[in-house]
Amino acid sequence: MKKLWISFAAVLVVSFSVLGWIGTRIYQQMPPLPARIVDSNGAVVVPDGDIGRGQNVWQALGGMEVGSIWGHGSYVAPDWTADWLHRESTFVLDEWGNAEFGKPYSQLSGEDQGKLRGRLEPIYRRNGYDAASNTIRIAPVRARAFESCLAHFSDVFMKGNDAYAIPSGSVSTPERMRQFAGFIFWTAWSAAAERPGDNISYTQNWPYEPQVGNRPTGESVMWTGVSIIMLLAGICAMVWWYASQSAAEPVGPIPPTDPLGAWAATPSQRATLKYFWVVSALILVQILMGVVTAHYGVEGEGFYGLKISHILPYSVTRTWHVQIGIFWIATAWLAAGLFIGPLISGKEPKFQALGVHVLFGALLVVVVGSLTGEWMSIQNKLSDANAFLWGHQGYEYVDLGRAWQILLFAGLLIWLFLVVRATRPALKVAGEQRNLLYLFLLSAAAIGLFYGAGLTWGQHTHLTIVEYWRWWVVHLWVEGFFEVFATTVIAFFFTRLGLIRPAFAAKAALLSATIFLSGGIIGTCHHLYFSGTPTIALAFGSVFSALEVVPLTMVAYSAMDDLRHGRLAPWVQRYKWAIYFFVAVAFWNMVGAGLFGFMINPPIALYFMQGLNTTPLHGHAALFGVYGMLGIGLMLVCLRAMEPRAEWKEGWLRFSFWGMNAGLMIMCVGSLLPVGLAQTWASVDKGYWYARSTEFLGLPYMRTLRWLRVPGDTLFAIGALVLVAFVFAGRSGARRSEAAVPDALRVPSGD
């Protein structure tokens, strides 16, 4: 174990050192944020400070939940960076074509089009930033193009656009609209302007826009090749390592009866039941918001013809869909952590149940308050400053206002305190489980503390820096340390049932965490290829994100182990469906995180695919398939241990399990995958802007493919409804008096 701990520590130290160093390089080389933009004649195009104020307008109206910037965000409306860049450059070409040939650009011969493109590319590739005056200078024709794009964007955001699911009045005044346009122009300028001393733009020539010379870079192609080689080498090494291992250690004598069969739930454990009720309720709300959000993609303003966009605009429903999903998954995991404490230590600290009740109330305040604030922000009922504080930050997955974010962080620290005090007595007991307990507490501490990365930016922080820290939360917090925590909790579950030895479980969990984090920490950079970061982020992100996939190719081993554990004794069948959900986690880890994830992670693939439906394909399969299924499995384990002799309606769980998993698969391969691949073809063929345009998405076969989400979504929703019904009504005869429990199995409580 000592060598494993040294390896684990070395991975953490080296990986975070590299990630921190990459962060300093990003800070040094991010696109400059000018005070103003003027044309070469000195006329002001964007006044002092309007770019920063425009970023705040964008945040307040929903930010990444209304279209996307640099490829990050939602999928119904266009990517505003790509849309602006294409519209602006087309305006310039048309103006030149009409002036010189009497025709718009699209009607010119290939020779004449080539002549104009040859003139256009240099004015977009030229940087034009003057550090001394903190000003960007552009050609006068680009200033005129700015006004044309401003008029179009004003129509979209002030008058509304059904195809984009944007209601009228989304931006309230012409002044705020001009500020917003200034921010979008800056993101488009960054996408085409070459870095000083280099021949690629700040965003690695993303998006693909041949009109202005934005084409894949040599670095994107080369590091894609390296990442594939690293993936193959890693898989080979992992297979050889597995082959070199000796046969699994004997389990030892299996308990003749369920060790938890006579367990008397402690007051704090019973207090977690309401957490699972809230989890179930939030699942229903998230599904409803998901259904409405999906329909906005094909109906624009409504839900089966009912116009609701002024009450619940797309930006609200998508925000709530994403946030509620995170809330219920996190709540299930936090409740499992609180529940398992007394199981580990055999003792319950004084006032532990009170702490669990207080934390529950605090989490409810954060959930209700943040969702309300997001609605108020998008409905223009808050100023930009108050929107950042109490409403909508505008950044996907961390949308909630800063005040709610701080309260959530405080709640996580309270949770960490409760978990530590419940498990601390077990640290004083020498035995095989101590190493597993150390890993459990370390992962719990990471969950409590790493969410703090979301507090590192402010309302006016440069977008590139926000993206760097935002992915610390989304990738490291959710995909990294939650993974370690989950592995450890499952290991504790099987050791508590006597199905595996604590020493073996600790070794397996620590090794799994080390292998996963060795690629996962630095692999965070694969989200940052085109966010104004230097090539170093692309190089490290591509290589280490490939290594992330390596352990996911072998998760079938753990899944089969889980199934074998479930067949070691007849009484284990009581936990059958919890174990099945754990097996589903392994499956979706391999398919959703591994297969669908690597499909878009190599630089050259993501160059054309970022922000297309290949992204929600990966997102749905990985977020719900892995973390959602795991949250459900943990919930079922806790409910069974809380009510050992309850009669469960197994048929309900059977239908729920297969309904959700089959529905998720049908949704992925029946709609999201073909839509995403069709968009990828369009992106390669004509440009990224076209793949996100209503012109392409409105084609009859594309509308059909998008409607084909309905069968999978429906089956999934029915399965989830049955699960919720089970939680509220599918268990009977659960409550027993503590008098019926032998004294030897009672847990002391100070409450």
C-alpha cells in the first residue's frame, strides 16, 4: 500500500503542478481585452469599457444557455462567435463585389471570388492591437460591417427569433444591445486575428471559416496523431498489466446472512431519507425541463404548440435542466456520504442528526433561491451587477449567482465536517479498512474544497481565465474527485457486506484513483483548445485526455466483479438493483465517457465538432449515464440499509432500470449521434457557422432526426417516473422499532 500511496501523491503533485503552469501560460498569452475599438480613421466603433459591459449583458441574459461563445454553450441558437465572423466577412465581400463587379459575392465567378478573398484574409488576420493605447484598430469596412451585424443581432435579441428560441425583449435597450455586440465582435476578432509573431489566431484558427483563412492548424493535426498513439499505447499497457496480475484474492467466508439485515438506522441516517425524496422530486422537474428544452429546438417558441417562451424561455428551461441535474446527482452523493459515516465507524456523534437537518435546509434554500434568481436575471428583472450576484453568471454548469455559489460552497464544507466527525472514530481502530477510509476522507475533502475553484473569477474577469477555472469545477470536481469518492463508497458497500476484504478494496480503489487522475487532471485542458489559450494547452490536453480513456476501456472488469459479488450468496439479491445500477455506471463510463468522449476530444475532431450535437451526446451519456446512474445506485443502497426488512416491489425497479438505460441509448444513437454527425459533415463541407445555422438544421431530414429524440426520451422519462414512484410508494413494511434489534447491533447515538 505504501507504494500505491506514493504513486497517488506523485500523480497529484506532478499533475497539479503542470496544470498550474499551463494556467500561467494561458494568463500570459490570452487575447488582449482592449478598452476600445476604433477604425483606421479614428472613428470609435466600440467605446471605452463596452466590451466588458457587453460580457456582463451576455451573462445576465443567460450567457452560454443562449447559443454559444467559442463553441461552449447551448445548441439551438448559433455560436455567436462563428455567426458574427461569417456575417461580418460576408458583408465585406458583398460590399466589395457590388462596388467592383456590380454583384454580391455569391454571384461572382470563382476567379473574382478568389480575388476578393485574397484581399479579405489579410485584414482579418492582421492583429491591429496597440498595447500602448489599449486599442484595437480595424479597417473602415469592418466598422461598417459591425453596424450591419449590430442591426441583425438587435432584431434577434430585441424583437425575438423563433428559430433561435429567443423571445422578444431578451436584451432590453439599444445601449445594452450595442455593448453586447461589442463583446461578440471581440470574440470574433480573437478568432481570426493572428497572435503576435505567429500565423495562427488566438483560438487556434477556430471556428472553421475559409473566407477569413481560418483552417485547421498543423498543431491540431499533429497532436491528434500523438493522442491516438498515446491511447493505443495506454490500452496496450493496461491490458498487459491486467494479464500480469495474479488471480483475485479469495473473498474468504461469506456471511450466511445479510450483515446489514438487522441494522438499526441511526437518527442521522433516517434524516437522509428526505434527501432522497428531494432527489426524486428533482428528477421529475429535470425531466420536464429537458422535454420542454428539447421541444424548443424544433418548435422555437413553444411546447406542442403552446407558446410559453415569455414565461419560460429556452434559456431558463435549459439552465434549470442543467442545474437541477447537477443538484439532484450531488444531493444523492452527499446523502450517501452522510449515511455511510455511521456504517463505517459504528458510532454516531452527538447532534449529528441536527447537522444533517440543518444542511438539508441550507441546500433547499440554495436550490430554490438560485433557480429563482436565474429566472429573474433572464427576465431582465435584475441589474447586471445583481444578476451576477443573485441571478445568472452566464457560465454553463456554474450558472447560479455568486451569492448562491458561496452558500453552496459553505454547505459543502458543512457536509465535509459532518462526514469527518462521523467517520473519525474509525480512524482510531487499527485494521484493514484504514487505508480505504483515508482515501474516502481525502475524496470527501476534495469534493468539499474543489468547488471553491468556482469562486476564483469575478463579474469582469477575462473570458479565457473564467474558462480555465470553470473547467476545474466541471471536469476536476465532477469528473475527477467525485469519481474517486464514488469508487470508494462502492468499495465500502461491498466490504461492509463482507463480499470483499477491506485491504483488497483499498488497494483496488487507490489504484483506480491513481490511474484515472494521472490522465484526468491535466486532461482538463481538452476543454480549452479554442478558448483563447496557447498551443501548450492543446498539446497537453490532447495527450492526457486520451490517457483518461485508457482505464475506461477496462471498466468491464469491475462491472463483472460487481455482478459476481451479487451472486456469492442468496441474500445479496436484496441489493440486486443497486448492483445493476453500478454495472450501468461501468457501461456508460466505457460508452459515454470513453467512446463518445474520445470521439470529440482529439483536436482535429473537436475543431469541427465543438458545440454540435456530438457534445450533448457525450454529455447525456456521461453525466446521466455515469453520475446519474451512480447516484441512483447509492440511493438504493442507502434505502435498503435504512430499511433492511422492507418488502420492495422489484418489478418497479426492473422496469425503471431497463427503461432508463434503453431510453438513454435510443436517445443517443437514434437522434443525437446522427444529428451530430450530419452537422460535422456540414461543418467540414461549408464551415462551422453552417452546421449551427437554421438553414441547415431546418432541412426536412434534420428536423426528422431531431424529432426522433421523442421515442428514447419518452421511454427514459417513463422509467424515471417509475423509479420516483418506487421511492415514494414502492417499499412497504419498512419501519421497525429499535426494540426489535439486538443490542450488539445498535449504534450509540448522542442525539
